[in-house]
Amino acid sequence: MRIAVAISGGVDSLRTAAILQARGHEVFGLHMRLPADPGAEQREVEPTGAHKETQVHKLAARLAIPVHFLDLRESFRDLVIRPFLAAYHRGLTPNPCVLCNPTVKFGLLLDHGRSLGAERFATGHYARIEPPAAAGGRWRLLRGADERKDQSYFLYRLSQAQLAQTLLPLGDSSKEASRRWAEAAGFAPLIEPESQEICFIPGGHYADFLRRQAASNAGNDDGPIVDRDGTVLGRHHGIFNYTIGQRRGLGIPSTEPYYVLTIEPETHTVVVGRAGDLNVSECRVREVNWVSIEPSERPIDAQVRIRNQHRPAAAIIEPTADDAVRVRFETPQRAVTPGQAAVFYQGDLLLGGGTIAHQEP
């Protein structure tokens, strides 16, 4: 087949292209041109990232595959950065990769590959896709075989049409195997060290980025820090500086540490409490996307992951209304954070997921 591979310049996307090429497919690369200086508020054209693109060209040339560059700077701002900012200023903690994957990477980039004649689209994600077992059945998304690197959590918003067009060659492999491949193929010295930071927040300085990027003053106002009884313990300088479970930076003298429990954007209030107050027995999840199964009208036993590094917790998922569910945990979970994704599994099978709306003790 003719296959378009999302090439970032990292080891995973390069190995993906090499695997598909070795299987006899006609492979070409797609590279997203994203905002080079997202800290700037002006909408003028930014530097093209010539160094990055030169590196991608060199790496792809080693595999003898062409690369097409797609300018997605404005689309990325509209579809990822602006929703990310808006969520933070509503007291939420969004996951930008969850925003990007269905709209940009498996949306615009996939569509561009198809326009260039690609029959399939491939990425270096560590997750697995299984075709329907029977005609009319659903494509299934599963955890990657490498539990430490599994990235299925970030893909829960993909549609059936997107899954049907996607290949994930690294799903049955491991990150260590990719590193060994890079060494053996001579790519290791050419690949820049991987970063765990968000691609559009250099250095991981969230608060600085949010201050610079704020489209309005919403969420920037000072406000009170209160305990669960409403007693004022201190002042904050913008709710975007805080997230559920945060301990540092509160500035509240105490013999026992305080943690952020809730954020109330309507009153610019940050509510704090003790460690035990962070445990939550249930939460509401909205905008649910059912992936590997049809939407259910009955409760489902599942394991729920409330952030990427969270060990899935046993829970009952109860459908409510308007594409929402109530998640009842078998054991209370710590720091269930509005805005983060809650993703539902049965073993390796990813059932679906949604956005945490609010927590209940």
C-alpha cells in the first residue's frame, strides 16, 4: 500500500516508517509545521523552524523516503492552544494531546495524506488497533504491549473512520526495542533527546505561558484561597496557577500541608484541604466517546484511568444523559481532576472515555 507516516523526527516515527518500508509498502512522510513561538501574542508569520525541518529531511533521506511539510500553525492555535487556554481559565486542567490527536494529527494531517494518495496513515504511538471481527462490527483500540509506554489513553477520542485508516506498527513492540533499532541503524546520534514537555510550552512553564497567552483577564484576577468551611487562608494571583492535588506554591503557613481540592472560576476561589480530602469516590464524565463498543444504556464494570500515569482503578460506569456517565470507583481515588480525560478499559481493550466534569466526595 501507499502509506503516509507522521514524521516528527523522533525515534518512534522513524522506526514506524522503517517497519512499513521493510514490509514492502510505499512510504512517504508528513511533518506538521506548528507554532515556533507560541509565547508571542501577535498573529504574524513566525519562523519556519528551519533547523527542525532540515533534521527531518536528513533523517528521512537515510530511509530514502520523501517528506511533505504541512503548515498547521493557525489550525493548531485554533484547535488546540485556544481550547487549552479557555479550559485553564475555567478552572480545568486539559490534556493538549487529547485535543490534538482527533482534530490535528488524525484529522488534518491524515486528510492531507489521503489527498496525496495514501491508502493508510501511520504514527509511532504505542497502542494497538484491531479490525472488526465481523462485517458491520467496530474497530477496536487496545493498550500497547509495552505497559510503561502505552499511549492508548491519548487516542480515546478517535472515531471509527480514523481507526479504520490508521496503522500503529509499534503497538506490539517496546520503547527499548525502538532505542536498540536506532543504535543499530545509526540513527541514535542524529536524533535529538525526547522531551516529555508539551510541544507548545517550552521549558514546561505553564503559568508564564498562560499569562502571556490569555485572550482576556478571565481567570487572571486575584482571589481568595479558602478551606472547606470557607475560611480565608490566603490570596492567589490567578486560578490558572493551580490544579487539583497541588501542594506547592500555596503560601499558607501550616504544620500540616494543604492541597488544592477544587477551583471555582465563577468566584476566582481556590479551595484547599488536607491530603485525605483529595480522595473521591465518584465523578461525572461528559462528552464520552465510545470507541471499541457501542454506547451502553446499562452499567459497565471497567477499569478507569484518570490521567496518563494513573494505574487504572476498578469502577462501575453508569450512563446518564447527553453523552455523559457517572463513574463510581470501587476504592476512592486521589486528585480526580476536572478537565482531564477519564478513559475506560476492560483489560487491554479501550472501551471509550470522556472529560472529567466535576468530582463528588
